[in-house]
Amino acid sequence: MSAPTESPVRLAAETWESLFRAQVAVMRRLQAARRSSPWP
């Protein structure tokens, strides 16, 4: 299902999306840990 020539725009979009998802996951993890921890 790959195109003859990999589109740089699509590649950049996928990279940006992966970075965004990773950042969101880290933020949620930090908020969850902070919320569950007894000390601030």
C-alpha cells in the first residue's frame, strides 16, 4: 500500500502526529502521577 514515491508532506505529517501523540501521552502520565501522589 506504499506509493511509488514517498511524499515528504505525508512523512512530515506522520512524524508530527507521532510526536504530538507522544507529548500528549507524557502530559497525561505526569498529570495522573501528580494527581495520585500524596505530595505535591
